[in-house]
Amino acid sequence: MKNVTSNIENLEIEAEKSLDAARAKANEILAEANKKNQELLSSPLSFDDVKAEGQKIIEKADKEAEEEVNKAKKQAEVIRSGNVKKVDEIIDRMVKLVTGA
């Protein structure tokens, strides 16, 4: 039973690492978008053009960041649902052992 708990904890840690990595990637994407936006704002183009281009970059970055986080959430859910299935299987085996079924 201790081994099962350890495996579940390891899977939970793996899921959290996936989410943390996705968040870090999302932050990188947003930081890069903000950097590009600042570059555009400092260029000699018309302000309206720069502002529109900057908004496009930010929207694209937001979308990419959201996709990364959603992808990581799905991976974490798959890992967690696998944990539930494993625990159910172990409980079923334990019940069979106790009941002699």
C-alpha cells in the first residue's frame, strides 16, 4: 500500500511539474510579446499602426499561452485519472483477497 501511495504522489508531482512548465512557457510567450510590443512602440511608425500591431501580438501571445496551459491541464487530468483507476484496481484486488473471491 505504501508503494501505491508513493506512485500516486510521484504522478501528482509529475502533473504539477507539467502545469508549472506550461505556466513558465506561457509567461515566456507573454514576456516576448510585451518585448515586441515595446519595440514597436519605440519605432518611428505611426502610433495607431504600432498600437494595432502590438495588440495583435499580445492577442496571439495570450492565445498561445492559454493553449499551453490548457494542454498541461489536460495532461495533468490524464495523469490524475490514471491514479484513480490504479487505486480502484488495487482496492478491488484487496477486497478480493479479503473476501476470497
